[in-house]
Amino acid sequence: MDASVRVRFAPSPTGYPHLGNVRTALFNWLFARHTGGTFILRIEDTDQARKVEGAVEVILNSLQWMGMDWDEGPFYQSQRLDMYREYGEKLVNEGKAYYCYCSSERLDAMRQEQIKLKQPPGYDRHCRDLGHEKTGWGDSAVAPVIRFRSPLEGKTVITDLIRGEVIFENSTLDDFVLLKSDGYPTYHLANIVDDHQMQISHVMRAEEWLSSTPRHVLLYAAFGWQPPRFAHLPMILGPDKSKLSKRHGATSIDEYRDKGYLPEAMINFLSLLGWSLDDKTEIMTCEEIIKNFTIERVSKTAAVFNAAKLEWMNGVYIRNLSPQEFSDRCMPFVKQALPDMVIEPGYMQQIAPLVQERARVLAEVPDLVDFFFSDKLEYDSALLCGKLERAQAVEVLNRTIRALENIHEWLAGDMEAAIRPLAEGLELKAGPFFGVLRVAVTGRTASPPLFETMEVLGRDRCMARLKAALQKL
């Protein structure tokens, strides 16, 4: 155990959390729980133009739904603007940053010229050596930004816990913006200041941020601060090995919740996107994952998202629920899908075990059980007859009704004992014979086990449906 471990999840509310975001949060959370460290939640809401209304609430709810509790926070960067400005001006005063007064028109023209000349994009350092005749906001018609004075020569070396030593040529770094003209910090400044103040020991984030890391290391050095240890997580790719996108099924995490995926299945699945216990273990409890989670087991190579595997894994977790747990988790989905039906918990508890083996996601359950709640089934005569002639189907229903009228206890075993011999008596195969009864009782050709279904439906409802089917023919 290492209580000095302090990690953070720092999402930007510019959209709803997707699989990549949540995988990053999960790896940080697992590492904190494995080491006995601290998991901090920070909302990086400084990009006001792209902020999505309600995104913060979705982020918090998604973490809570998956059981990823945070120890400190949430902290909001938008409430710390004065502090970032002070740090930005500190670097200016020390000659490590400078005010840039270039207008947006000049910057656009500069970029177009770079494209025309096929030069790498980046600020041309026009304001780098203006001196101190301009010293901040209010001294020009153009509100300035603060840019970092990047070194023009030398190398910046990053030691990444996953990728090892990565070297960047300083000549490839531009003088990036630290503080925007509206007083809001960029990611680079706010991220560094917050990580230092919150004593973050390890920064675990997506691989896409690796190219920004030399800027961050240079900023730490400019402030005279010790940087945290970095671990850049592998990319998540689609099955076609392209960058994961919605067309691969990578929707926001709340959509997976609404489709009826279980949080424990999501944790298990996401933990294996870039981390593994060994080359064969796939189903693990959250406790087992926490016990074994180390950064050393995180892979350098990209992880492949497989929607079919997630669905399979979710089905495994559904089947491992107790009947009571399964029923309880189904209830919200059934009530939402069947708003006009009265869904009694006790009745649902009888139904749930009949469909638990078939459900892959909880959102499928309403379609599997809706006939249990209907007063009248809708289907045509052809579906009812199936492979039998109409006269044969009529005889199946007549004999079944007479046999069931003599049943004392409405139990699956008693019904089967009374009805199964009828097929032989009519010289019919069991499949077509029971197919007529299945459609008559459930309105569909595929259903949970027939006699167990009839037991749950009850005598009155079953007899009424059988007689209505006979009348239809």
C-alpha cells in the first residue's frame, strides 16, 4: 500500500463521457484503490465556448453508476481563474513567458502562409522579443494572450512508465498559449498548476496527450516544480484497427447504461482494454481487478474494442445474478417499456428466472416478457397453425383445453404430464404440437419454457388465451 499515490480524473464537459474517457477514469481509480492512494475528480471547464449543458451531471452520474467513488473533489477550474492568471503573470515577470498581441486576422494570415509554403504549423514568435514596453491587459486594442517562451534548442526527455524514455526536440515546440485573451487558462497551464497544487503523483491519461508532455515538463521546470510520473495509456481501436468511433459502437457511457449493460460488466470489459492479468483470464470481479492492477501490466500496444465481446460478457454477468437481483434490475426497464401495464414486483420475480438465461442486456427483457402482462394477444391464424393443418391445430387446442380443465394443481410438471401424451395420441411430432400451444399462450413462436411460463401466467389467463385461439381458428 502506498498512501502517497494521488491520481486524478480530469474530464472536460465539452461532451458526454465516452468509453475512452471512462477507461482513463477506471485505470486511475483502480490504481488508487490498489495502492491505497487517493482518487481526485477535477472538472476542467475552462473551454466555455464548447461546454455542453448538463455534461458535468452526466460525468458525475456515470462515475457513480460504475461505482467509481472519488476521495476529493469535484474541483472546478472555472472557479480558480485568478490563480491561473497570477501564475501566468509570474512567468512573464520572470522572462519565461510573454504577452502576445497578435490579432486573430494576423494569426489566420500566418497559418495560411504556412500552409502555402508547406511549413509546420505554429506561432512565428512575432511578439517574443517585444520587450517590456507592453505589459499586459488594457495596453492595446487587442487583448493579449500569454505565451510560453519555449527553448529554441536542446531536447526534452520524458520517462513514461508504460513507454519508457521518449525524446522530443525542443525546436519542434512552438510558443504555446498559457492564458487566453478572455483570462481563461489553456489546458497546459491549468493542468500543470492544478496537478502541482493537488500533489498529483501519477498522471495516467490517453496516449494522445503524449505529444503535449514536453510542454508540460518544460512548464514544471519553469515553475521550479517536480513533475509527476507519467503513464500514457494505449489507444482504443475499432475491430478494423481504425480509431474508435461511434460506428464501432463507442457511444457515451450513459447509453450503455440505458441499453441495460451492468456496471460490473463494464468495469470488467474496460479494464481489459489495455490491461490484463494474464493471457487467458477474462471474467474477474472488481475486487480481483483491484487486487491485481498495476501499471506494469498496462500494454503499450493499442487495445481493440469488441462490441460482441462486451455483449457476451454482460450476458455472463446477467446469468450470475441471483433471481432476486435480476428481477430488481429488470424492473426499471420493464416499467419504462410497458408504461400502461401494472408491474407488480412479486409477479416480476416469478417471471424473471424464465428469461434470465436468454437476456444479453437488460433492455431486451421487456420484449421477452411483455406477453405476461397483456390482456389480449395479437397474432394471425397462420402463425398459430404453424406447420399443421387448421383442423389439426383445432384438435390440438380442443384436447389441451379438456386436459387442463382436469388439472387440480396448476403446476408445470402436472401440466406437462397431462399434455405431452396428447401429441402421440394425435400422431403429431412434439415440435408442431407444442408450437400451437406456445403461440396460443404467448403470441410468439419462441418463448421461455412453455409449462413454466403457463404456471406463472396462471390458470385463468392461460385458459382464456387457449379458448381465444380456438375461437380464432
